Amino acid sequence: MYYNKVEICGVNTSKLKILSDEEKKELLVKCKEGDAMARQKLIYGNLRLVLSIIQRFTSRNENPDDLFQVGCIGLIKAIDNFNIELDVKFSTYAVPMIIGEIRRYLRDNNSIRISRSTRDMAYRALQAREELAAEKQREPTTDEIAAKIGEPRELVVRAMEAIIEPISLYEPVYSENGDSLYVMDQLSDTGSSDEMWLESIALKEAMKSLSERERKIINMRFYKNKTQVEIAEEIGISQAQVSRLEKAALERMRKQI
């Protein structure tokens, strides 16, 4: 990856201007008044923000020029939709907009093709989940989400699981002193009974370092083969929380082992 190159999409990144908060506020006001030149200055003055965000996606082996262009689309959407009347910094609003645009691009261009109907159902389910969470002030169950969009529970679970980004075999899971441990490093031949016995002992010891909730998630995920969506429903938290807890628990176990 060449994220540190000087030129990306024909833009010399070494010469990008950095706007102060006051300059951004002034330009945003002019944008709302229809000043096209102010809008252009605001876009150009925030390209460094886009550049810093695409650094997060270096492990995806995507073309940096493509990601930069998609990130710029997210930036433009943020500029056009930002409410200047709210006491919120522009970057606070723009960052998730840019990240969201990049994630949508990566999801829609995933080599693992997901049917349009499945993707549409997943998006409807996610929207229904947000609406139900706001209405009920808690994380809704899968049954509630399925009922709201009028689809069978099993299909809703499969659709929501389908849009979860797969982990690359070259995804780093732990780094120390410049050395990285990748997902691929965790794959091994299970034919040796002695090796399996030693691993079993190591895993039991590593599990002791986890909290009760983390142990439950790891047990349900890897020993009972449940999906993150199913686990979220059973213990009453969101799928995103399950994902974060699972990742943190696995990292702690790796360090322990």
C-alpha cells in the first residue's frame, strides 16, 4: 500500500491546507448561503482528514486512490448535510460520515457477493433495530426486528450476518515490538493429539483471565457455534458490543497463552 505517497488521485498531499475551526465555521456559513467557492475551499481544506481516515483501511489491500475518492464523497455529503446551528465541531460530524461511505463501498465491492435482496433486508433490519432501540430504550430482539419488517426470523439473522465484514487471513490480531501475529498464524493442523491436549490446557488457563461475560461469549461463539446476532439477542446487548467484547477477549487470551 502507498498511503504515504505524496500524490494521491492527482492531489499533492504535502501541500494540502489545514483550516482552523474559525475558518471552517465561516466557510460552512457561506456554503449554506450557496457560495460555491466557499464549498470548494472547505472540501480542499479537509482532504487531510480524508487522508488520515483511509489509513485505517490499510489491511484491506484496496487501491488508495479509490478509497480516497470514496472518502471525498463522504466529506462532500458531510459538508452538504452539516447543521451549522448545532454546537458540534465539523470534524466530529464528518469523520463517521466518511468512514460510513468507505465501509459501504467496501461492503458493496466485497469479493464475496451478497444478493441484492439479502443486502436490502439487512439494511431494513438495521434501520428497524435503530427505530426500536429509540422507541423501547433498549436493544431489540431479533424477533422484534423481524416482526417490524415483516420477515421470518431466520432470514433476518442470515441477512444481518451476511453483511458483517469477513476477517482477512492477513488481518493482524496482535502486535508487539514491530512483530505482528496474523489470523493465518492461528490456523494449524489438529491431527496431533499431544498438541491438542496442550492447547486445551492453555485455553482453559487463558479463559480464566476473562470476565464472566467474555467467557460466556467465547463459549457460545466457538463451542456452541452461535452467531454474533444470536449471542446479542440471548445476553441482551447489541451485535456490535458482542463483536468488540469477542475481539478484546481473544486478544487477552492470546497474550495469556
